[in-house]
Amino acid sequence: MNWFRKKDTQDERKVNHPNDLQIGDMIDFKPRSIIPPDLHGVTLIVKSINTYQYAERTVTEFMLATDTENISMCCAEYDDGEWVTIGKEVSRAQVLDLFNADDFALLFDPDEYANLQVNKVDETLDGWVADSYHQSKQSSNGYFYDHDRRSQGTSNFEGDSEEFMLIESEGSPDDYSISVEIWENGETDVYLEVSFPASHIENYWPSEQ
């Protein structure tokens, strides 16, 4: 009797798409110009999976970690195919370096649509920033769940969620965007985002667990 039978390869989980990802899986990106330079040749591991729920859609967020930072990633299907959006959170100091403070403050004015010109780009943000942005959406409500709800379906907005407001700005070129999340406790998170076809993910490695 063979006590050390090899694992049946048919039982191994296959990962071929962003929506297949689970905690512990790893990916990397193809060396394309739209991919920020700090992610070239870098392997990212899924550290957590969260859920954003809006009135019209539910979005799964994969938090990816490198050796030095955390990156968010979401996937969506459009008329021209499937795209992923990756995001990097920036500090208040970085925001004030990038944009005029008065212009950025217009994002929070319900009677205005802000136009943002980029002043200065720190080298750590190379490849993450467009030349300019215009506000595409004033505040809309959303609900954040700090867990994966893909197997649970939609919710009636009750339970273990946290409400927030979302403000979005589209970049020029439109592969770039900014998302501002305003939380009930007054904290504000700002993300620089880059979107590209899901096919720009080069490799998927399932977790060994």
C-alpha cells in the first residue's frame, strides 16, 4: 500500500480570474505602461477580501500586499470587456502636494463639481496620477463590509456594515480616477486609482492551504 499517495491534481483549486481569488492567493501584472512602475515584477498576495455595497451594485475588494504597501483591487465588466481597478491610499500631505487645497475642498461642496490640476507628483506615486481630474459624481451612500460576501449575495443594508459617502473624480486620461470615502466617524480616505483590462494580470497562484 502506498502511504504517500500524491494529491490528485484534479482536486487542486484553479485560479484563472480575479473573481476566483481567495485570501492567500497571489498574482502579478504584465509589464504594461499603464501598470504603475512600483508594481512591475512584484508579486502581490491577497491579505483580505471586503465588500462595498451601493444601491445599484455590489463590489468585491481584494486587498493586495507587497513587501512595502497595500493595494486595493476591484473587478467589473463593461461593454468592452472585464477591467480591474487598483487603488493606492494617499495621505493628507500627499493630497496637498498633488492639488491646490481650495480646489480639492470643492469636492465636498454639494453645489460644485471640482476640477483638479496636478501640481507636483512625488516619485512614490509615479504612474498613479493623471494630468488632471474632474469630479464625476457627488456624494452617494454606500455600505462597507469587512468580509467577503460573494457567497451570501446582496444585503438589505443591515448588520455588520459601516455606512460611508463616496465622491468620485475621473482623470484625463480616463484610465485614472480618484475615490474619496467619508466615514461616519469623520475620517476621510483618498485613493488614487488606475484601471486596465483584467488580462493585464499575468499569473495567478492559488494558496497552498
